[in-house]
Amino acid sequence: QVQLVESGGGSVQAGGSLTLSCAASGRRFSTYRMGWFRRAPGKEREFVAAIKWSGGTTYYADSVKGRFTISGDNAKNTVYLQMNSLKPEDTAAYYCATDAGLGWDRWGQGTQVTVSS
């Protein structure tokens, strides 16, 4: 069973940067894709970014395109989310997730990102 542990959240001023990490463990890391989601207070969870391990294709929500970059290190079983030019509306709990091919089926515990104006 895959276990996901996020890290790297914190508080930053608008315009700042943070890098989130998500380390996977528990079985051979052969997930089809990994992604990041977020949930702001009082809002639904929303997709942020994803990466396919085969080929490295990446996908982004329109709200983060050009500011966030997802990347992965297969050797370390880790996926990263580099977040630049952060805005107060990026404040949320960020979760990583894995998809073995049948949908997002494993979730981390989340890491909080707070952006102040």
C-alpha cells in the first residue's frame, strides 16, 4: 500500500515562493501519475497539477499556469511542486495523490500553505 507524506508548506508573503515535496513509500513506485490538489477554507478540493511518470507530461489548473511547476524524481519516489509568485488566493491545504490508472486513489495528509498580502 502506498503511503504519501507531504512537506514544505508554510507561511509566505504574496509574491514569494515555496516548494512542496511528496514522498511515496510502501510499494514499488510504478504509479501512472501523481498530482497535487488543494482545499481552501469553505471551498471544494480543486486540482492543481499532475505529472505522468511515463514521458513526464504535466498538467496544470489555469489558476496556477506559469507560476507553479510540478516535477518528479523517480529514484527518490518523490514529486515536487515549485510555487512562485504566490497569491493570497493560493492559501489552502495542499494534498498530493497517486493514480495507478483508475483514478486518484491514494492521498497524503496535507500540508498548509498560507500566503499573506
